Amino acid sequence: MKDFIGYALKNHAGLIRFIKMMCGVLCGTGVFYLITLIALKIDGTIGWIDLPLMELSGIVLSGVCFATAADSLIRMGVSCGVSRKTILKGLAAAAPVYAAVSAALTELAEEVTVIIFRLFGIRLRGLGYVTVDDLLWNATENWRTKVFGFCAVLMFTFGAFAAAFMYIAGKTHSRKRGVTAAVLTVFVYWIFSVNIDCKGWLYDLLNRAAEATEPWKYIGRFDPPPSLIFSQTELLTLTLIGFYLLYGLFAVIMRNAPIRGRETG
Amino acid sequence: MSIELKTLTKSYNKKLALDRVSLTIEKGTICGLLGRNGAGKTTLVNLVGNRDFPTFGEVLLDGVNVRENDKALRKIYCMGADDLIPTNMKIKEVISSMGYFYKSSDAKYAEKLCGEFKLEMGKKLSQLSTGYRTIAKVIFAMSSGADYIFLDEPTLGLDANHRELLYRLILERFEETEAAFVISTHLIDECAGLFERCFILREGTLIADEDSETLRSSAFVVDGKTEAVLLYTSGMEVISRSELGTLSSACVKGKPGNVPAGLEISKPSLQQLLIAMTADEQRG
Amino acid sequence: MSFNSPVFNDTEPLYIQIAQWIEDKIVTGQLRADEQIPSTTELSQSLKINPATVRKGVSILVDKGLVYKKRGMGMYVTENAVANVRDDRREKFFDDFIVPLLAEAKRLGITGEDIIEMLKGGSGK
């Protein structure tokens, strides 16, 4: 197992390539943000702006990068006679490292984005922790905020990773199981999202939709029952548990799945 | 020191890809794994390499089941026609990756082989032609340092010069390392000299497991007028028959007895014998 | 580059054909007395034949006294190898050449006298 973990973390097919992919992807979204910034400035906007979906893009993309990296690792492992057991155990051990790395990169990208926007007079709101960027700007020495932000990103990264695993499992084994697994992932994270602070982006989105659309006005705002609100730390722990539960499902699917690659000859 | 397949069976959707195949591969031999497309050769190699799992039966290396067994699997390398190795990887990356898993993998030897074939190590697999991709995969297999190397169609897309080079390199490596080579190929006449032993699969069943020379001399071909051939071969085990107008040719198991005038006897090449043994219509 | 000849036929076992190939080289003087014959490795890799088969073929030559092993050096052609091969082939001349000749002649309706005439004409050349 040490071989495989070593391979996953050291090799250019593993972590290093993942980092390169993440950087590429984040720069890509960075360009998109830049274009948005230019558009907003031309528009003459100033003050608070909500870009909730864009804020999460880094996390979704980290899931995609992870799926790509993990897929390569699995294939290479199988080609070199590594047992499924070892691959699964190795990935489980390596995943948190990948998650932490991508969380750090995403958080860094987000902070940079927030700062750049701030320089132009626009304050970004996103992910529910509405005043974070405010705190960030005014109290940058406050490490707690940074950890807070990091944990939040880590949490969603695990979500993206779990989805990535389900995608790989589906791709390898059968489309039906993949779809079931993906739906399951979404469902599990939906449950968690119910517990996010009421200004969480999902509800933010829904609320804005409610405000904007005629018939929805009568339904009213979506607010999670107060008793279900957890702190970010608790949420992170729950996420980790959820992640490993889904990983367990992934392992069960992959344990006996034929991994052959596409026939060319 | 050997790999033993014990009643290895694999079924997909109620169809038997491999049916109770039992055979032994000794270390230090070069064997041919022959059969038509879809006969089960690739399935067999996949089962040995832990890429897929048997429905029934087992693959044993020195008595130990290789299924999910890292230690045993590291002594085996399976090269296939598929794209299992990520095609966006560069050749030198794959070779260094292999070093993590195959402790005796020989990167220098891989470099030497790349030089012989004029293969640039900085290229990605996806950038190579079919022939060169095969060459790359064979190089990975041969430099792995594994004790048992399975090459599934190592000649796919290779020009004649490269094939000659490949055979020479296999023999060279074979003498150096005493590894076992199991080669599936459709270019049987070219490779016949390499094989010490041949395994023939037909629709998932093992129909021959013998040393090459015995196999070759196990049958003869009789040509002549159809009635004469039928008369002569009555009571004999005819492997396959073909007709050309009023003439017939039959491939028969065993040795020719007293041959009446008007009939010609000849010995089939390994390829001809294989074609006869794996022909679609079998009349006995 | 591969050697001329090795499209081995299908009539005889491969190892016998290898032995004959080397014998041919001895008889035609390409390999002389006390000269080293190509090693198993060289033969195997050049002719693209399994070394076990090559070894079997070479051991036939050893049994026939055509080739001997020099300690630590390889296989060498014996003194009387050429003579041995000639004698051996003389014995087989009738079966290998005369019998098929007569069979073919019969097929074509060529008589014994015709053959003798042809021989007279041919051997003069």
C-alpha cells in the first residue's frame, strides 16, 4: 500500500499533476472573474455583489480534477498489478491530502479574487458567510477567519470528491450504478446543505428566485428550521463522515468491477 | 515455478467467454496463446492480470491464488491491446510509474529499447500511431522485470522490420532473464519458431495444450479427388475439410497410413493446422 | 537483418531442420573443421527460433559427431565433420533424391532409358 500512496502523492501522474490541473483550472475561472469584473465596472457597479455560483466553481472543478487524477491512478495501478484492495485503501489515504491541497488552492484563489474585486470597489458575497470578506479585509491578521474559510472550502471539496468517486465508479462499472451513485451523492449533500446557515447560497438562490418570480412570492422565503443549524466545525466532521460513507459505497462498487480500458485492436 | 489456471471460467451475460480452462505455464518458456478473434485469449490475460475476475476457477502462481494478491501480481505483467494505461501519459512517465510497483523494473533497458525502435520517450501515448503504441506497450512489458510476461497481440500495427526486431529482442530478454513469455498473435507462421509450447483456444475452450513440435506433427493433410479422400479418411479423425470443385482437402489427426495412389499427403504449417482446428464448420 | 534460408518448411521438425541447416553450411565449406559454429544465442536470435529448439538441433549434431564442445568457448566443427556428412548423405541419396525422381518420372511417363540418357547428358556438363 505504501507504494500506491507514494505513487499517488509523489508522482507526476499523481498529486503534482493534480496541482497543475487545479492551478490551470483556477486561472481559467480567474479569467472569467476578470471579465465579470470588467463588465461590472463598465456597468458602473459598486458595493455588494452576489456571485454565489461562481464562488463554488473552484470547488466543483476541484472535483473534476480529482476525478481525472484518480482515474489515472486507478488505471495505472491496475496495469501494474496492484490489487483493488490496495488501490482503494491507498486512495482513501491520499484523498484527504488532495482535498486539503485543493481547498488551500481554492481558498487562495478566492481570497485573491475578493481582494482584486475589493480594489475596484466591489465586495463579493458568497457561500453564506456574508461578512467574511469584510472581516478578511479589515482583520487580515485574524487567523480564525482564514481557518473558517478553509474549512468551508474543504467541506465542499469533499463533496466534490465524493461526486468524483461516484463518477469514476459509474464509468468503470456500469452506467446505471453510476447514475444511482451520483444521485445518492447529491442527495447526501442536499441533506447537509439544509443545515447551512440560512444565508447559504442554495437558499440564497431559491430566495432570490422566490422574490423574482410572481407565483413564488406567495410561497415565501425558504428558511431551514433553526434547530438544524450546525457550526462549521460540526459540519466539517459530518461532511467527512459523509464522504467516507460514500467512499465505502465507491469501494464496494469498485471491488469487483472489471477495469479493462477501451479495446483498440 | 509456474502459473496454473485451474478450471478458469468466465461468463458475461450468460455467454461463456472461457470454459473451464486448465493449463500450466512454466517459468523459462515461451508459449503461444492462439485462437481466433473472440476465442477468449484477451479474457484469459485479463483474468491473470486481476483486471477482471473469474466467474469460477482460479489462477495460481506457485500454488497461491493471484486474485487481489499484490505480492503475486507483481511477478506478472500483462500487456494488452486495450488503452488501460492513460493515453495522456508520456512514455517516460509510464516507465517511472512502473518503478513504483515493479521492483525489478529496468528503466535503462526501457531506454535502450526505445532507442532500438526509435521511439521518443517524451511523447504521449495518444500521440503515437497504432504500431508505435503497441511498441511502447511491449517495451513497458519487457522492462517490467516480471517473471511472467503476457503479450496480447504485440505485433499489432508493426511493420515487418519492427516485428523481426521484436522477436529478436524477446529472445534476447528471454535468455537474459529466464522469464516466461506468453504471446498471443495472429501471425502464427512468423512466430511459430519462438514457441516452445502452444495453447489453442476455441470459443472459450482449450483445445490444445502441447509442445510445438508434437502439435505440428499431430496432423497431416490429404489432397485428392473427393470420393478418394472420403474413402481414405473414413474412420479417421478429420479436423476439417474443404472442397474445390471435384477435389477435396482434409486435415486429419494422426499419421498417414498406406496412401493409395492419386492422393497427396503433406504436413500442415502451424497456421494451417490452427485454421483447421478452429474452423467454423466442423465435420468429423 | 536476417539470414537467407530460414523459411523453414513444414515437413520436418524444426530442430532437425536447424541441424540440417548447419550441416549444409559444413558441407558447402562455409563452416570449416575446427571453426566455431554460431552460438545457441546467435542462432536463436538470428533465426527467430526458441533457444530450446536450437539446443535440441545442435545436440543432434553432437550425437552425429559433427560438432564438439570446447570448454568455456562454444561449439566447434569436428575434424572429420565434412567427411561424416558426405557419407551420411550418400546413404540417404537414394531415398532423398532417386525415389522422388522416379516417382515424378513415372507420373510424366519418362522411362528408365530416358533418364539414363538425361544423366549422360547432364553429367558431362
